[in-house]
Amino acid sequence: MIYMFRENVRKWFVIAVILVLVVAFLRLADNQVSTGTQTGKDETENTASQTGDNPGIKSIDIFMDLEVPSGHGARPMTIKDSKLIRDILSMIEESKPMEDESEIGKMRAIAIRNNKLIVNKSDGSKREIVFAYDTLYETGYIDEGGKKALPDYSFFRYLMDLDEYTKHDTDIDPRVVQLFARHDWTVDYRVNILKEKLPGNLKHKAGEYPVKVYWAYNNELSKEIGLDFTGYLGKDVTAEIYRLREPLPEFMEPRKDARGIVLKYNDEIIGAYIDAGRHDCFACSLNRKSLTDITGKEWGAWIEDYIDYEDEMEIRLSRMEPEDIIREYFKALDKNDLKMIWACMARENLVQVLSTNLDNNYLYNKQDKVDYNVKCAKLLEIKKVGEFLDRPGILEYQVRVNFDFKQAITSDDGIWPRTILLMKETEKSGWRIWSIGTG
């Protein structure tokens, strides 16, 4: 009896062990199936996110009644890139229905109205959307089959920039996307990749083209997010320009369009900052701080650290009186002596040559692109007006100059008045030209 009892216990124990193992195996298999399904789902979503698949959509045609800086007028565009298509469609779908059409009447008569967007589907059908927008009041609407809606103004900025930029490369380094995303910027596409040689040092000499000032300024912005590229001075680097979705911070109004700049050396990111492109390129750090926010200094106090005060021309000009600086400037303009023209200008004024009429597909104007459109300029008269608008430290002069222009762009040849404002950008540099006006 005892033997039979032990045998029964042993038999039930083995059965119990087998049942436990079977249950454990089934649970493990179920987990693996679930995990595999979720992983497959994640991978599918990842792939869809990266490729930007738009089921049933072949392309988008865009027709804009727009004058652009290049002067050729906006060209019809066909968008086939899946990410760009997804961006455009998502902004359309996020539009809010227009509840009061009286808003249309608030747009100016010169608002950009005759625009059309056609979504071409794979089955041959089309979806047609007309749109209008006002660049001054930053408002606009879309109309699809008589149903009007209000997209965020970033939608219209996006479409304008598709014409502004000649390249729209959406194959973007994930590190770049993550870098900007950490600071709440959306990278839409890469505009250009450029080879740049950083200057050997950041001390700017009188009469030099202001590239050193450009890099000194933007290194301050880059250092703010922990990327100091002064260790790479004198080296060849790669500069990548990206179109960013979000506008520039409010303190930079009315400028809106933000370009993300990334510097790489041997494919490693060594610098990054935000710039504003044409006409006034200096902007902010990725965390939206200005130069003054970062350094605690206004321009004059900041630039002092980047001027080569041992330079011979710097020393000579620093000893001159305001009227002597004016005479030197027009003497140089008459001879097309760029070095002396630039030496007579305050650096805050001089840096404007980097971005005036800039092609936004590039970082800044190269030195050989600068042309003052003057054959000769004879200074006839200098008259001191006094302090400019009662602002201590800024002197105003009226001059008369006999100009002979290469082309009659804003003025014909002849005698024209100019208003010259001078300031001491730093005490040690002495008087320099802060601005020249046509009044």
C-alpha cells in the first residue's frame, strides 16, 4: 500500500510539473508573439514616419502669384517628395473652419490671392484648393469647393519658402533632427551643404571683410548650447543650412524666417545656431537667446573683444576726427578701395554687407559679390548738424556728393545729398560711420 501511494504521488507530481511547464511555455510564446507584433507595429510606424508614405497621393502642384527676391516670379512647382507632401497635407488638415467670411475683407487689396494647390491622386482624380494670404497682417485662408478654412500662417510661409529655396533635401541626419527638436524647432528640409574654411583667429582688423565677426558672433550663439567651435579655427568644415518650421522669437520681429545652421568636422557636429538670412542674418541661439542675453553685453562692449587694436590701420583711424573719417570714406569710394571703405565703417554697420540682398541658399555674401555701384564719387561739402536726435555719442553730418553710377538704380548721375551718422563703437577705435542715408 505504501509503495502504491508513493507511486501515485510521484505520478501526480510529474503531471503537475508538466502542466506548469506547458503553461509557462504558452505564456512565453504569447509574450513573444505580442512583443513581435508590437515591434513590427513600431517598425512599421517608424518606416511610415521616415518615408512619409501618403497612400493614394502621387504629387502636389503649386501655382503662386508671387514676386520673389530673385525677380523671376514664383514658378509652378510639382512636389513629389513624400515628407513635403505630408507636411503640406497635415497643415491643411489642421486648418480651422472659417466662421466669419468678413475676415477676408480685412486683407489688403494687394494681398497675394491668385494661388492654387492641386493634389494629384494615384487613381487620376484631383483635389483642388485655392488660397490667398496677406504678408503684412500674416493671415490667409484656403478654399476647397467653396468651404473656406484658416490654416496657421506657417502654412503660407512654408509654401513661399518652397520657391525661395532651390533644394528641399528631406534625407536629414537624425542627430540634426534631435538637436533642433530638443529646443522645440522642427526641421523641414536641408537647403544646402557648403564647404567653409573657418578663419585662423577671430580678431578683426580694420578694412577686413567681416567674416571673422560673423563667426565670432555665431560662436557665442553656439556656445550657449554647449558647442564651442573655436577649437576648429583654421580648419575646413561643412556648413549645413536647414529650413525651420517655427518663426524666429518675438524679439526679432518683423523678421520671421529661421534657418538652422549646423557645422560639422569629420561628420561630427561642432556648432549650431539660428540665423535670419537675407538683409540681417544675425539671429539667436537654438534656445532662442540673443547675443545680449548670452553675453550680458550690448554690441559695442561685445565687439571690443574681437577688434585687433594692434593693427596699423586701426590705430591710424582711431586718431582721426569725424570729418576726416568722412573724407577718407568718400576718397576710398571714389577709388573703389574696398579695404578703406570698410575700415571707415563701424563694425555694426559693416556686417550688413554679409546679408544685403543675400541669396538664402548660402550662409553669407562672399567678398567678391559686394558692389557699391559707383564709378566715382567726389565729396563737395560737409556740414555738421549736431547730435542725432539728441542721442549723445552719435553725430550727424550732411554732405553733398557728385556721383557717377555704374547703373541708374535708385538715382541718376549727379550731385546728391547724404546724411552721415558717426559714432565711437568702442572708445579705443574712435569715430566710425554708423550709417549713411539718402536724406
